[in-house]
Amino acid sequence: MRRALNDAGINVFGALPRHAEISLPKRHLGLVQAEEQAEIGKLIDEAARFIAEHVDLDAVLQSAASWSVQGMANGLNVTPPGQRIALARDAAFSFVYPHMLEAWRAAGAEIVPFSPLADEAPDASADICWLPGGYPELHAGKIAANARFGRSLRAFAETRPVHGECGGYMVLGAGLTDADGIRHEMTGLLGLETSFAKRRMHLGYRLAELAAPMPGHRPGARLRGHEFHYSTILAQPDTPLAVVHDATGAVIAETGSRRGLATGTFFHLIAEDR
């Protein structure tokens, strides 16, 4: 491989053999995320030592000398959904694209995290509540039992927008059936019913043309996003939020939903088309 790459004029900085000490646990959507691993600091330290042992880091740095850091959101049309954003953030709501949060903060928005798993309420002074993706199916019983969270979220949605992405969308729904076939009551802001009893992978880039407004975006806006989940829709009775196309241009059934001030999508927002 080294000879072939050298013949092609490509520098080889190193090669990493298998190393069990830096292996990561995985589950149905991929690797278990860093914030869920108590020993992540030790794992990163070992990975750094291992890479330094097998890679010519001086050569890597020298090759990168002409490159300058650019803001992650440069060139992307990302609008904050509000000035003060209550953001669900814990092991059940662990996935949101970092460039989104960076762009929101860069535009002057304030992000106030809260934990549904700890039965916390969204900040009462926030003007929007955002529930990102994650693994609510692994914590469905606890989410259903956390009455303060559900009660406060429903009260919030009476006067201010609430939006959910993928896992957050499922929690805004009426019910979630877990992999064992047990149905758990969700917050009921939307009528969505989802199930993991019969899993089917949904994966790919999405283009959504909004039929109704959602936080930060007007009707008619074209939103780019990415969908990745194993849940099955049992019912999606509310007003469709958007016409959603997959990467081939085909219209798909995961339209998202709107009811009152609550909205949700199965795709994770990346940016609005300019």
C-alpha cells in the first residue's frame, strides 16, 4: 500500500493496527456517543498515545500548515429558532449537529439546556423549546414516568413553539412502543405513534419543503436535513409539516407533523436552502 500510494504521489503519514484498548461500544444506530461513556477521557488519552506512536505527527502538521480554520457554519443558512432556546440535553436527547448550536450562538441566541430524564422543565423564560434526537427508546419508561417534564412541556407549548427532531419528535408524540413491544405514553403534543418492535432502518439526506411554519423557518422554506432511525410509524395523524424528498427526489412518508405550536420532523436539520 505504501509503495502504491508513493507511486501515486500520496504521502503516507502512518498506519494504525487494531488496538482493543480504544474500541468503542455500539448499538443499533452506531457507536455509543461520547457523553454516555464515563471513561471517555482515558480512552481519548490512550488513542492520542497510540496515534503518536504510529503516525508521523510532525509531517501531518507540516502538510496542514497552509490550511486555516474556518467556522463550521460558514456558507450554511442557519437561523436561530428563537432568542432564548430551551434545549433538551441528556442521554436520551444527545444528538444535534454542532454547527447548528454554533450558528445559533453566533447569531446572538442563548441556549439553556435541561434534562427530561432528570424530570426537569424547560426554562420558563425561553421563547422556544427544542428536543433534539438521541435514544428515547432506551429510556421510554422513565420519560413516560417523569410527570413534571411532561406537564411543563405541555404548558410551555400552550404559548410558545416546541420542536422535536427524530427522537425528540417521537417524544412529542402520543406513544412510543419499545423493542419489547411495550407501549409508553409520551407527551401527547402530537398524535404520532412510533414502534421499535418491528425495526426498519431509515437513512439518508432529506429535502423538506415546509407546508407550515416551524421555529426559525417560514412556510415554503426548503430545508436540508439527514434522517437516521429504526422506528416504524404506526400513526401520523396531524397536519403534515412538509413535503419531504429523499436523495433520489422521491417523496417519502416521513412528512413531519404540526399541531398548534408543536412541530416535529424525523430528519435532523442541517440548513435552509438559500
